[in-house]
Amino acid sequence: MTTDLIIMAVIYIAAGLNHFIMPKVYIPIIPPYIPKPKLMNALAGLAEVLLGLGLLFESTRSISALGIILLLIAVFPSNLYMYQKHIPRKAPRIFLALRLPLQLLLIYWAYLYI
């Protein structure tokens, strides 16, 4: 197992857990047209944890990497909404803008393990 794979797994596990530790950070960035934001936040967090854990095992690595790609596509509307509404206000707008193409890099990183 490579160091970058472990780093990716830890990032997704930590991010997923953070959905439960600090839901007030995530719920405001869920666009209003998505129903049940608290449930969606919990599901996204659970998915990140499970997919991150799945990266650590060779037998589930490929399906987990594909799941991460699909998750990144699914949460893109939240990143776009975050930029459009400038949430959080204290974040520099350029940071919010840079998050958008960062999704493509994260998708590519996951793709390397399919």
C-alpha cells in the first residue's frame, strides 16, 4: 500500500467523521433544492468513512475508488452552491472558487485506484 493511498483514505475517513462532529459546517452548504439536509449530511459522511476504509483493503479498493468518484460528482452542487452564496463568509472567495477544479484533481486521484 502506497503512502498516497493511505493519505487519501485518511482524508476521506476524517472528512466523513467531521460531518458528524461539525454538521453545522456542512448543512448550510447543501442547496435548498436537496431534501432533508441533515440526513444528506449524515449519508455523505457515512459514505466518506466507508469509502475511505474501503481504500485500505485490496479487495474493496477499486469499488471504493469508483464510489469516491461518484460521491465527488454528487457533492459538486454543494461546492458550487458554497461558491455562489459565499459560504462561509469569512472564507476568501478565491478559496471557494479553487475548490471547484480541485474536485477534478480528487476525481483523478481516485481514478488511479480503480
